[in-house]
Amino acid sequence: MENVIIIGTGCAGYTAAIYTARANLTPLLLSGTQPGGQLTTTTEVENFPGFPEGIMGPDMMMAMQKQAEKFGARIQYATVESISKEDDGIFKVKIGEETLESKTVIIATGAAPRHLGMPNEKELIGHGLTSCATCDGAFYRDVPVAVIGGGDSACEEASFLTRFASKVYLIHRRDELRASKIMADRALANPKIEPVWNSGVTEYLTDDKSEMRAVKLKNLVDGSESELDVECVFVAIGHVPNSSFVSGLVDLDENGYILQTPGRTSTKTSGLFAAGDVADHFYRQAITAAGQGCAAALEAERYLADHE
Ligand code: NAP
């Protein structure tokens, strides 16, 4: 029987692990399909306090893992299929053939990249369609590529891709970026980045090897259509929270984010807490996810003390 199972190993999960481990609760972390979370797919993190020179996302996550393990947190590489709570108050966490038992659970599963929903999307992933510039950017040297989106992620991806690509088209559905001013200015000042304003991608076009060769564009102001030759499309249009496996025990908002008790990380099921991007559609920052991980750990600790 575990005291605390933490599902997810992003900033929220590792912070919850550091706190619960230091409280002698020997937490078990379940890593999911992307150990280290979203920051493992990013480049430099410039806004996490304590790193004036910035730190690479994967390095930061490795440091968090090391810190959690140092205090006794254990990590199991497993994807949770479902959670239930029995009449005796114990949670059952199903991972494949195995079912784990725990007195409390902290859900810190984050969010996954959103896609446009094109019919040939699944087949194209890895063949010219991706949401991770750090993972795939280097495969597209001296060729034109496109980034879809207008937020911080799109600007960051576009700036990073200029290291490799001959040209980076930044395709956005409006004529103004949503990104923070510093990221937007940096992207728009880069001579290799060409914004394509007021435009939506209506089709991914492939060559005879089923690799991406172009996108079909629709101008959302005048309705005109055109084609843009690109060898890779990097989609950066936001995220979908990873919350489907926990249905029943929590309430979700209309976009699938877990609803917490106002001002707390607790959910409608006592002993079940949610932290980070799976519950936060508003801030979605590494530092706020870490803060929520800390809060969830403290709440779990108090819940256990009250129920011992
Ligand atoms: P985001 O801020 O939600 O931006 C998503 C972008 O995609 C928006 O420009 C949106 O257009 C566009 N979009 C959404 N759905 C679309 C669709 N169906 N078709 C076409 N375009 C669509 O997401 P994000 O850029 O991933 O950022 C998420 C959070 O992480 C933000 O809080 C951001 O500040 C943070 N972040 C920070 C950093 C950093 O500071 N280093 C880096 C990356 C992300 P509209 O603008 O028209 O809505």
C-alpha cells in the first residue's frame, strides 16, 4: 500500500515528489509516456527563477528527477489506465495487468499537444508532421518548414527552427500574435521567419512517398486559397489536458481540465489531488505547475495526517 501515488513526471509531479519524499511518505511516481513532461521537448527555459543564464528544459527535468530520487521518491515507467476509489477509501490505480493501491493520489499528467484534426494526420506524424521542434527540427536542414500557431510555443519553435531550415513560415489565423511581446518580437525580427497572417491550413499535401510536401492554405479574410511548399509542419496550437483516464472521480470543464476546489488542489474526491497543466488552463507555466505540485503535496500530507 502506497501513501502517495503521483501520476506524471513534469514540473508538478516532481515538485510533489520532492515535498512528499521529504515528508517521509516515500512517494511512487508513475511516469507516463513522456517522462519529464513537456519541458523535455523544449529548448531553453529563460523564466524559471534561479537560472539567470537560462537552463535547457531536459536538463531542468533531469535535475528535478535527481532531487526527487535523492529524498527517496521511486519512479515507475508506466501509463495509468484508470483510477477508482474503493469503499474503504483506498485508491486502485490500474497500470496494464497490475493494480496499485494508495491512500492518496496526485494527478499531474499535464497536457498533450493539440492537432488540427486532418484526416491524414496520424499517418503523417513522423513523416513531416510534428509538434516538437527540439525533437525533429534537425531533420529539416536547408528546406522550408512551417509552424502553425501564434502563441509563445509557435514563436519559440519558429525561432529554434531557423537554426536548420532555409525558411520558416509562421502560419497564424489572425494578424496579431498571442505570444508574449519578447517572444513575438524575437520571432518577427528573424529574417528567416516569414509570417503568414490570417491563414488556416485546410489540407496537408503529400508526395509519392507519403511525406509532407506542402500545405493548402485558406486566407480567412478574403477566402482565397493557395499552396505553400514545406517539408515539415510543426503544430503549436495549444494543448489538450491528459485527464480522460480519471473520469468519474473528478469534474472536468468543457475543455477537459480537472476542476479543483477553488484555491486548493483537492478535487471532488477526497484524497485525490490535481496539479499543473492538467488542471490549469490559465497560467500553464513551469513555475506555476511546480507551485501546484508543492500545494498538492502539502494537502496530501495533511489528508494523510487527518486520516491516520
Ligand atoms: P497558446 O498560448 O494557447 O496559443 C495557441 C495558439 O494556437 C494561439 O495563437 C491560437 O490562436 C492558435 N490556435 C489554437 N487553436 C487553433 C486552431 N484550431 N487552428 C489554428 N490556430 C489555433 O498555447 P502555447 O503557445 O502552447 O502556450 C501555452 C502556454 O505556455 C502559454 O501560457 C505560454 O505563455 C506558455 N509558454 C511559455 C513559453 C516561455 O515562456 N518560454 C514557451 C512556450 C509556452 P489565437 O491566438 O487566434 O487564439
